[in-house]
Amino acid sequence: MKKILVTGGAGFLGSHLCERLLAQGHDVLCVDNYYTGSKQNIQHLLPNPRFEIMRHDVTFPLYVEVDEIYNLACPASPVHYQHDPVQTTKTSVHGAINMLGLAKRVGARILQASTSEVYGDPEIHPQQETYWGKVNPIGIRSCYDEGKRCAETLFFDYQRQHDLAIKVVRIFNTYGPRMHPNDGRVVSNFIVQALEGRDITIYGDGSQTRSFCYVDDLVEAIIRMMDTPRDFHGPVNIGNPHEFTIRELAEAVLRKVGSSSKMIFLDLPQDDPKQRRPDISLAKQKLDNWGPTIELDEGLDRTIEYFRQLRT
Ligand code: NAD
Ligand code: UDP
Ligand code: UDP
């Protein structure tokens, strides 16, 4: 059994990852500064003697002894990452340097949670890992997009320069229980609005597309990625290739919640990508025939149930 560090372990994806790694019998150290995550997300794991939490900001050095590192620390929703954009870039860049320095010192494998945002507003569709992206370097999303791109650069340079065992996954829109109810992401926004009978806020005309992956499928993929042969580094797209317009998502949520909320149409935020869908052929090939198993219909049911219980 291994000693595994999960940075951002108290966040949405991190808490599910900690849970799964503990279930596999590993020792898990969760490092988080609770910027967007919460102790509530990991409360149920605290009684487990193999689980340890540490309040720490990854922009500062960290000295611990571990076998593997999953680097997830970074606010992920536009509302949060744009709140303190300088800190967002620091978290991606300084955080990557520190975690890579740690991996180098202790000889640990290290996985970076990168993002489909490295493709920006893509000119090719669906997006393959070989596409270099179309990213605005000076816009309001740049702190996140460019921070993540620089983190990827650092990972590959540490690999070439110091022979580190790196893994990079590019995560596409993922949803599920423990998403922050106020983080402004589309799935949580629509569900909370529908449950509260408030207007459903569609940005633009709702014709932009996204492809939504359920959290359990994502966690399975990144654990498989960590276990790939040492000389395979990625990057690998992880996501569900089923693509929906934002308007279709709103209609599905309204139907499932049985809500009388109305759809309203607001301005589209600057640099909002018009379409996004992963090509997951590489993941299928390298991750033991991995593919999503939970489609939007079932995943939405589970997520709606979570938000219902949160309100009671
Ligand atoms: P989240 O905001 O729920 O989790 C991020 C966690 O990182 C939080 O617990 C937060 O407190 C912590 N954190 C932030 N800055 C930190 C710092 N400086 N030091 C220590 N901890 C810090 O978001 P999430 O959806 O769980 O995303 C996890 C990772 O996956 C992020 O790196 C994100 O960029 C990436 N990702 C997520 C998605 C998605 O759709 N959910 C898509 C692409 C990439
Ligand atoms: N670092 C860390 N934990 C460690 C080892 C290094 O946080 O166990 C940090 C260290 O502060 C340094 C960074 O990782 O700033 C990069 O480390 P590296 O060894 O690559 O660079 P150097 O120390 O030579 O600048
Ligand atoms: N969106 C929306 N209404 C909302 C929140 C988001 O129409 O209340 C849109 C947003 O403009 C984008 C899509 O939904 O086109 C996905 O947004 P999210 O912030 O969840 O993810 P990202 O833009 O990072 O893919």
C-alpha cells in the first residue's frame, strides 16, 4: 500500500479521489488551504486512521514523505478563479514547482490535474491532445488557462531535465455531488436555481456546448493514469464525449426537478468557449479501455439528489 498526497483534497474532485484511494487501502494525506474546498467534503473520511489532513497553501514549500502526488489544488470555477487572479496563477505555477520539487526529492510519481481550458476557444472539434489550443493570454480567463498551461510546461521540463515520473490529464467539465453550490458552474447553478424556483440563468443564447463527465468516471480514469507505465506521460483527455448545448442542459434539469423556474438569457462572459468535446481515443487506448459509464441522465439524478439533501 502506498502513501499518497492529494493537493486540493478537500475540493469537489479531490474529496472523491481521497475516498477512492482510501477504499483501495492506501494512506492518504490531504493538503488544502480551504480556499474553495471545505472540511465538510471530507468529514466522513476523518475517522479513518489512514486519512490525514493538513491545512497548507501549495504556493509555499511542503516537506513530506510520499510515494505518489495528485496535484489538484486550484480553484476551478470562473467565479472563484477570477476572484483573486494573481493567486490563481501562483497556485498553478508556484504550486506545480513546489510539488515537482517534492516529487524530485522523494522520487514520487506525480500527476497534474490540467484542463480542457488549455485548448481555449478551440478551432478544431472535437479536441485531441495534439491540438495546441487558442488561448487569450491577457483576458479574464487567462490566469486559469495560462497558469495550467505553464504547469504542464513545468511538468514536461521536470520530466526531461530530472527524469521525473510525470502524468498529465486534461479534465473536461466534470460534475457530481460535492460541487460547491455557489461556485457558479453551470450544472450546480441550474440545479440550485431549479430547486429554489429561481430563474435559470443562461449566458448567451444557450447554443454553446459542453460535454459533462460524472465525477466517478473521472476518478477512475485518473487513478488508472497514475498506474500507467513510467514512460507514459500524457497529456490525456478525460471527459465524456457526449455533447449538449447549455440550453439542452437547462431543459433536462427543469424536467428532472419538476420545477416551474423560467429560463432567462444573460450576457455571455468574455472568452466563453463556444464548443467543447473531448476526443477520448487516447484514454481508451492507454487506460485499459477506459470510457465513461454514467451518462448525464443518471448523473444528473444523483447530483440533484445531493443538492436536495443539502437544502434539508
Ligand atoms: P474545487 O475548487 O472544488 O477544488 C480545488 C481545491 O483546491 C479546493 O479544495 C481548494 O480549497 C484547493 N486549493 C485552491 N488553491 C489552493 C492552494 N493555493 N493551496 C492548497 N489548496 C488549494 O475544484 P475541483 O472541481 O475539485 O477541481 C480540482 C482540480 O481539477 C483543479 O485543479 C481544477 O483545475 C481541475 N479541473 C476540474 C474540472 C471540473 O470540471 N471540475 C475541469 C478541469 C480541471
Ligand atoms: N520543494 C518542496 N518540497 C520538497 C522539495 C522542494 O516544496 O520536498 C520546493 C522547493 O522550495 C523549491 C521547489 O520545490 O522551491 C523546486 O524544487 P527543486 O529542487 O526543483 O528546485 P531548487 O530547490 O533547486 O530551486
Ligand atoms: N453558464 C450558463 N449559466 C450559468 C453558468 C454557466 O449559461 O449559470 C454557461 C457558461 O457561460 C458556459 C457553460 O455554461 O458557456 C459552462 O460554464 P462553466 O462555468 O460551468 O464551465 P466552463 O465555462 O469553465 O466550461
